[in-house]
Amino acid sequence: MSFSMRKSNEGGLPETDESLRQMFGENAIITRVGRFNLVHLDNPDEGELERRIRDFDPDEYFEDDCPLCRLMREEGGNIVYDEFP
């Protein structure tokens, strides 16, 4: 799993499915949790997809003592699930 900061769009609008698919490929499964796009490149089954959405909590994902992590938690971004461990 990896993280990328969201690139600011004009007006600060969220990235569209179209722009995310241009970045990650047509087969990407895209879900949203708050300010975060969860991009699933590893073709999870429906149960795994639901678990990821249900369990994603930015306050648990990002460390409190890391200034960059605090910024990412506040700004949102793309959480990418890929096939690599």
C-alpha cells in the first residue's frame, strides 16, 4: 500500500474518476472515504473492498509525531492498494 498527495485542482475540487483512471489505469477500482481516494489496483474481492472502506481511518494510518503525516492527513490524497506487500 502506498500514499500520494492529491494534486490540487482548480478551485480545490476533488479528483474525478476520469483523472484517477488516467493516472492509475482503466482497471483501477476507486472508492472514497472523506478527503481520501482509495485506489485498488490489486482486484480485491467484494468482502476485502468493503473491509478496506470500513476500516480506513486516517487518524490510525498516519503517525501523530510526523509533520508530513499530519499535513497529508489534513489535505487528503490517494491511498493506493497494489499487489506488492
